[in-house]
Amino acid sequence: MSSSRSLFLMGFLLCAAMLAIAGYFQFIEHLEPCPLCILQRVFILLVGFILLLAVLHNPGIFGIRIYAFITGSLALIGAGISARHVWLQNLPEDQVPSCGPGLNFILDNFPVSKAIEMVMRGSGECAEVLWSFMGLSIPGWTFVAFIFLAILAFSQMFRKKSYLYF
């Protein structure tokens, strides 16, 4: 059976790969991320950072469960953001919200709570599907990855003691 440390490492590597792919789409393919895409990247980064801390720390049982809970919770929030994004992409054309200001403008001119509300509401640019693979858009694949990361993390909370160490 795999150790928690190796599973946390696998999750971290998945997050790093996702960020590398996002960078490829943005800087090589010139697909500009919408505000919801950027928010999903932030949560991928947060999940990856917590997983890296868990790998480097190599905690005992209690620490593994703490890292797993934090990671799983962040992954579920990221999955919610991705699900919202997929929902916006599947709205009928007449129900798509109009394009709004960019994320930098929102963050510079509104309080954080209002900025989060505006980003989560989405805009017309968030409804565009710029790339898909096997019928899923980028937010769809991100949703799948977040769910995988949440399952991976939460599974560590319920492992038997004998499997928690190398």
C-alpha cells in the first residue's frame, strides 16, 4: 500500500502539471484566462502548496489528517468554482452574462467580498469554450482534477495507522 507521503507527492505533481499546462495554454497557445480561470489556478496553487508542505514535513498520523483535511477542503472549493465555470459554459446563449471588467480592475476597485462575488457571478468571457478534449472543456478537466485531489486527500484521513508510514 502506498504511503501518505507518496500520495501527497503525487497530488503535488498533479498540481504542478496543471499549472504548467495552464501556462502553456496562456503563453504558448495565447488563450487568455478569464477571472474564474485565474481563481481556479489560485486554488490549484494552494492545494499544491499544502501538499508540498505535507511531503516535506512528513508528519505523523495527526498531521497527515490535518494536511488531508485542509487539502481536501481547498480542493472542494476549487471544484465548486470549476463547476460554476462549467455551468456558465453550458448556459443558453441568451442567458450568458455580459462581459465584465478584468480581474485586476475588480481587485483594484472593489472590496474583497464584492470582488469574489463579482468573479463568481461570471461574465461572458467565462462562458466561452476555447479548448476541449474528449467533450470536456478546460474547467471540466479542472473539476475532474479537483475531485480526484479531494478524494486523494480525504482518503488519507481514514487510512489505518499501519499504512500511514513508509
